[in-house]
Amino acid sequence: MSDRRPISITTDPDRLIQMAVTQVLPETRLRFNRWSIFKETQEKLAHIYQSQPTFEIEFKKCVNETETINEFESSWVSLLERYFVMDNEWLQSMYNARQEWVPAYMRDTFFGDFSITERNIGLNSFFEGFVNASTTIQMLIKQYEKAVASWHEKELKSDYDSTNTSLVLKTPSPMEKQAANLYTRRIFMKFQEELVETLANPATKIDDSGTVATYRVAKFGEEHKAHTVNFTSFEMKANCSCQMFEHSGIICRHILAVFRVKNVLTLPSQYVLKRWTRNAKIGDMQDEHATELPNNSRESLTDRYNTLRQEAIKYVEEGAKSIHVYNVAMDALQEALKKVSSAKNQSPISAEDGALSNGRNQELHAAGDIETVACQSADEKEKKIRELTTELESINRRCEVYRANLLAVLRDMEEQKLKLSVKVQNARLNLRE
């Protein structure tokens, strides 16, 4: 975590976990998995769920759809009175822990959910299909590796789709085009949904102090569910009472509606979180090597990375078309890796380091036995570095093979889907005839 504490943690409900997080990470916000609580509530209150079928709907509505603390408190009391469960011990214990799982109490904390009511994934979802109640510890370790590999494959496919799939714009807005170029496919779809909703959520100015203007934003026909947006023109900042951006990192339709009124045509930089962008993964690489690169190199690192990635994708697509082409591509790739490694060793920085090393070696040779020992130690380090470099190159080659195989499989899947779609269309035409 780059020596930084997490802002938030989501776990299954457990008091021991709560105590551990509070002790080790006192400044991190802990959240219990809401959907685990819903499931456990269904088990604890099975008799109520059976005799009162509407209780579950009302219970989830009370938790998920209340936006303010006061609204939740009022809805909770009304729910308990309506179903005569004021003295139920389980519900009382859940109410006492409400600050750890009820969304109304957490809207000001970032959890990375797409919406305040989105189902947060727990450990069960992560291991779904890989473990069961009879899984041993030894098998769990093996299955864990498979689960991680499965998620990596999904992530790779998502990255591929974000890079190679054309996004359909629904408005002529420059902001939508900007978002399509910045965000991953999934995040863009959510942003686009919020942007389109601004058409049905007009913003009306209700106050203006000169530096801060206040707007009332409500969906047409649902004026009773209005939200308040404060907008500072000088800083191009806005905050909404729904606190969607604070919670998910995606700007809400209410702020976007105010941006429309104020003619803000592109997203201000503070509303684009790097974690949701296509280039999120290269941020760490850039930070990691920032002190090693001159300013001009640092500024163009992103461009170089993107260009190489685009060319690599084309290379993989062509190289995976047949076994013969694949073998040729692999041979060429291995030769290219050798040339890249050689170029790295002969870079200006390496050459400069080599000159300095030669100068030092001459001084050490003249100085005596102690310096000679130090020189030998340096040679051993260089040998170790060469060995590790060779091992890394081997690993990189294997990774490229796996990546090429995966992309080939994905490509075959798309072709099969297309063929199946054509067959379905032909079958429908035959039925009509």
C-alpha cells in the first residue's frame, strides 16, 4: 500500500476483526458487508420473513434508500413499530452497530462503490466456485492461487476491452468525449449514465453569496427528492448533498447538472480519480522511477508506454493467428528482448556508471588489499544482478506466452459468438418463411 494506510476496509461482520482493525489501523474506516448482514438477518428472523413477506422489502428499503441519518432513524423506528419487533434482540444489535454498515452513516468516506446501494463483494464472492465447506487448508492455498489467477484474467480482459472497444457516445458533450478517453470502459458507462440523467434533473439556483452559488437539483416529477449542490466558480469545485463523489469517486448527476448551467464543458481535474482511468496501472511505475528519470523523460513516459502497448496488442493479434505465425512471433520477440536488454545496458546512465566504476577500480587497485576485496564484492554483485536480469527476462517471456494464449482464446470466443449470432439470425429468418 506504498506505506499509506487504507482509507476504508470492508469485511464480513465480526467483532474480532473490528477490534483488530481499530487497534492496528485506528484512522481507517471499517465497514461491515451489508449483504452478509441481510443474509444473516434473514436467518435470524426466518419466522418474520415467512409470516410477513413485505418485511424484507421494507427492511432493505430502510437501509439502502435513506440518504440522511435522520431519514434512516425515522424510517427504522417506523419499520420496527409497523411489524411489532421493537424488542427483537437481533435488530437491536444491528441498530447498535449501524455506523459500521448503514450507508447513511458512511456517505462521506471513500469505499470505491459505484453507488451507495451497490452490493459490496465479500470473501465468499471472491472464492465462489473454488472452495466449499469441506475444503482443507492445503486445498484452500491451491484454490486461492487459482482464484487470484481467475481475477487476473478478468482484469486482463477488462483492460483489453477498455483499450480496443469503441465506446458509443450518447450526447455531443465534450465532457462525455473527454471521459471516454480517460476512464476504463466500466467506469465510463457509469459516468455516461449520470451525464444522461442530467437531462431529467434540472438545476435551479436558490442562493448566491458571490463566491458560492447554491443550486437545487431534482428529477422531473420527483421534486420531493431534491439535492443541494454548492458551486464555487473560482475553484471550479462543487459538492452535493448525495455525496456520491466522496463515496465512489464518480461525479454525480446533480453536480453535472450544475456544470451544464455554468457552462463547464470538461471535467475539472480534481473530479478524475487516477484509479478509475485507463492509465491507472502505470502511475506506480512512474512514481517508482521518478527520481531516476530527468524531467523530459518523466513527462513522456506515459506516451511511450501507451504507444508500446498499442503496438504490442497489434503484434499479439497477428502472432496468434496460427501455430506457424505464433512460433515466428515468439522467436522474433525473444530476439527483440535481447536487443532491448542490450540497449538498457548501453544507455547513457549505464555508460556513465561504468566509467565511474572503472575510475574507482583504478583507485582501489592502487590503494591495497582492502580495496581489492571491495572490488571483488562489487564484481559478485554485478554477477548476481546479471543472473537476476536473465531470470527476469525468462519470466517476462513466459508471461508474454501466457498473454498471447489468453488473447488468442478471447479472440476465438468472439469469433464463435459472431458465428452463433449469424446462425440464430438465419434460424429466425427460416422460421418466418
